[in-house]
Amino acid sequence: MKTLKLSATLMLLGALTLGISATIDEQIEAIQSATGQERVDLMNEFKTTLSTMSAQERSDAIDQLRSTISTDAKQTRTRAQIRERSRINQMNETQQRQENQRMNQNQVGSQYIQQNPGAGSNPGGSGKFMNK
């Protein structure tokens, strides 16, 4: 009889643990997808659920939440780093294009001055192409 009671108790405890585990998973998923005040409310609900758990269950649930949040934070940092690299690459390309354009303008100006020796000297000017 004791064995039967013990088995029934263990089965009941296992079923409750599985039920709590499913609830924790659902709550964590809801927290992840929520924003603003809804996220705060869901976290408060999660804390209430934690307060009804045993120490081991509570520890497992908190670890699960931390690992989920940590993964989200890493993904967010990675996306931000990719955006930053892309922005820097665009700036470098723009700077390189501007430099190439300046070089081309100077080269064309030098060729013009060489082909037209009198055109490079402006009265009162410095004699440089486009006064540069």
C-alpha cells in the first residue's frame, strides 16, 4: 500500500512538473515576443509563477530564462555589429569615390594646362587649375 501511495505521489508530482514546465516555456516565449508594458506584466506573472515553485524548479526556470535572453542579446549585438560594418564600408566606398573623382579632375586639369599653356595662368591668379 505504501508503494502504491508513493508511486501515485511521484506520478502526480511528475505530471505537475511537466505542466509547470510547459507553462514556463510558454511564458518565456511570450516574454520574448512582447514589448514595452506587456513585457513588464509578463515578467511579473513569471515571477509569481516562480514563487510557487520549489527551489530546484525555480532555479531551472531562471536558468532557462537567462539562456533565452542571453541568446536574444547575442543576436541583437550581432545584428548591430553587421549594420555598423555595413555603414563603415559605405562610408569608405564614398570616400574612395570622392578621392578618385578629385584625382580625375586634377589629372584632366593638368592635361588641359599642358595642352593649352596660356590657359593655366590667370591674371592675378595662382596659375593652378580651378584655383586649387
